Amino acid sequence: WRKLMQSDAAQREEPPRKKAAAAGGGEPQRLAQLLPASHVLLGVRVADREALFEQLSRSFEALCDVPAATVTAGLASREALGSTGLGRGLAVPHGHIEDIPQPEAIYVRLAEPIAFDAPDGQPVSDVVALLVPQWADSAHLHLLADVAQCFCDHEFREQLQRCATPEQVCRLFGSRAVLSDS
């Protein structure tokens, strides 16, 4: 049994990228950790969801060195399963991307809300886009939960709308992470 169990454990061993990421402290990354000011885009003008995905793809390519076509395919693949519009003006387009070493995020505040097939029928003005490594299911779920926790808080959403600069947005997400850790 011991040999069988050791063999089974060896087959399930995590890929080197995953081991390296897990060795970084074991705690799942928070959204605030993935949002430097350069990943906060305010006043973005797009006509529709397709144009938003094109903008996100270009931004992830420029900021994270992930090819735009890969980002577009990842976001479109998830969106084909159902809208990532959550309601209350929020969408969380996300996708698994094969060759990225760690999760990546971009926050976008649209200049004008766009239709997004959200369950409440409301247009979307806040977008948190997530890319996660193919192997990072747990990190993916933690990040989605983190986003949901932030945006379920009415006061957080109001404060976010008052943020005039990317730095203010980053401070707000950072303060939210500190509060939820305590």
C-alpha cells in the first residue's frame, strides 16, 4: 500500500509553477495584490462587450505580456458558458490561461455603462477582469469570492465611484483586504 500511495502522490504532484507559487506563503492572493495603479483603467470608452474584451486583451498584453489573442480566446471561452455580468453594474470576465505563472487582474471603470446580459438587466460600468493559470482553480475561486465580497458592500461601491485616480482605487481595494483579514 505504501508504494501504491507514494506512486499515486507522485502522479498528483503539482507542476513546478504551482509549487513555486504555493511556496510564496501558502495564502491565496487577494485582488488588491494584483491591482497596481497601472492595472486600473478609469473612464474607458467602449461601445459593447466585444469592444471591452478587445480593450482588455490589449491591456493584458501590454501590462502582463500575455498575447492579446490568448486573452480574447480565454475570455470568450468563459463568456460562451454564460454572461459574467453579475448585476449591480458589475462584470467579472475571467479565463484560464495556460502559460501564465500567476493570476493577473485589471479593474476598469467604463465612461458609459454597456449591456452585459447581467441577471438584473442593468448595464455594466465596473469590470474586474481576471486571468488565472490553467492549474490555479483554487486561486481562481478565491479571487472570484474576493471580488464578490467587495462589490456586495454598498459602501465599497459608493467609495469606488468617488475614486478619481488609479492610486485611490488601489488604496480602497487595499483597505478592503486589510478589513477582511481582521
